[in-house]
Amino acid sequence: MHSALATALTRIAAGEGCDRTALPPLYEAVDPEALAAVLESNADVTVRFEYGGYRVVVGSDPTVAVIDGDR
């Protein structure tokens, strides 16, 4: 798993007060392998997606933002 995705999941789990393993599967929101491939390419990219009621923004620079959604 790409480090930006791991960081995002850790932040969401902390916000939910649970362990990362208690979160819904990431693949229900985004293809983690495809996202990791994009982030690991040499392109300057930013990807945004919804996951578990949160807006997640990850970049190749290693930007990670988790925004509390509809809570």
C-alpha cells in the first residue's frame, strides 16, 4: 500500500476512534493498486475520492489531506 493511502487510513481511523482494520475495505471506494501506481509514477498528480464519509486528497508530493465529510 502506498504510504499516502496508509496515512489517510490512519487519520480516518483516528477520527473514528478505531483501528484501521475496522474501517470498510478501501477497494469499495477506489482501486488501491491503480491509485498506488498513479502516485508512484513520476507525474505530479493529486487524486480526490470519497471514503467512509470523508473526502480524501492524496498527492504524489506526499500530500495527504482527510476532510471530515458529512459528519
